[in-house]
Amino acid sequence: MTAPVIVPATVRTRWTDGRVSGDGVMHAERRLRDLGAVFADSDAWASGPPDQLVYRTSCVFPVPDGTEAGLFWGTTFLQPGTVGGEYFMTKGHVHAKSDRMEVYFTFAGTGLLILMDPKRSCRVEEMTPGSVHLIPAHAAHRTVNIGDVELSFGACWPSDAGYNYDVIARTGFSVRAMRGAGGRPDLVVV
Ligand code: PAN
Ligand code: ZN
């Protein structure tokens, strides 16, 4: 057998900020206009600049969506900011195949990972550079930027997990993260 040649990796992640580059990296973004039902204060949301970037993602999907036993991964870049005193956050979802787990790992910034079980009980984990977070089966998950700089974190999840945004759009999370006194987050149960 001939010796294999050494080839460079086709995708790279910059560890300081999570920037992903290379083959097949797909970019997406969510602006304020896309996040109508997300924030509690709909008047504050409506008076904000619709073009304001809230977060973007850079992901690699090496197999077709829905493939059993494959993996997807990528980075989410969540901007700092508030709407009506509520920190910028992701839409949040539960996986369409809700028993599919996921791992998050923080590159830069500070944030919160809100995990909500099917009984609407929440666990909130602090995200700081290097923190690793396991999203259990059946948990709705949303991230919140509680700092003054971009929060970036990596994620890796099964390619047959899918997304269910409807359940969150209808009933929301039972906890909201508001900027409190001294810039610290207040968790408000709703
Ligand atoms: C992540 C999320 C990403 C954006 O890759 O999709 O952070 O959040 P929303 O999907 O809630 O807008 C993930 O959890 N994938 O399963
Ligand atoms: Zn997910």
C-alpha cells in the first residue's frame, strides 16, 4: 500500500472568535425585523432599526439535512444590545427530533444559555470563553448576550435533529433575561 499524502484541513475555526472559513461554509443572519415575536416589549421592537444585525451563523452541513448519524457544526455570533431592556438573544428552538442532543462551546464574550425542559422548568448556564454546554434531549435552547461585545460560540448537532421554532413562537421561554441594575442580568420568570 502506498503511503497517504498529508493534506490540509478543508475548514478552519479561529479559536479566538470562532470565525469559520473554508469549503462549504454557509452564512445566515437574523436582523431585528426577523425577530418580532422574540422580545417581550413589542413597541420597543417596532421602534428599533429593522436592519439592526442581531446574530449571524457560519455553519458546515457536510451531509443533506435529515441524514441519520451525520453531524453539522458552526459558530453563532450574537451581537450586544437590548430591546426594551431585554438582552439580544437567539430565537431559540427545540429540535424537531426532540431527543437529539447538542454541544455548545464559547469562544468569546459573555452570555447565558437558557435550557427549558418540557415542563417549562429552566436551567440557565453562564457562557464564558472556554465554557462547554451540553444541551440535553428534549430541551428548548436559547442564547443571550449579556456583555458589551459580541458573544461567539460553536455548536455541533446531529444532522437529523432539525428545528422546531413554532413551539417557542407560540409559548416562549418561561425565563427572560433583562439588563438589571449595574448592568447585571436579572432573570424574570414569566
Ligand atoms: C444553533 C442555533 C443558532 C441560532 O446552531 O441554530 O445558535 O439559534 P436559533 O436557531 O434559535 O435561531 C443550534 O442550536 N442548532 O441546533
Ligand atoms: Zn439546536
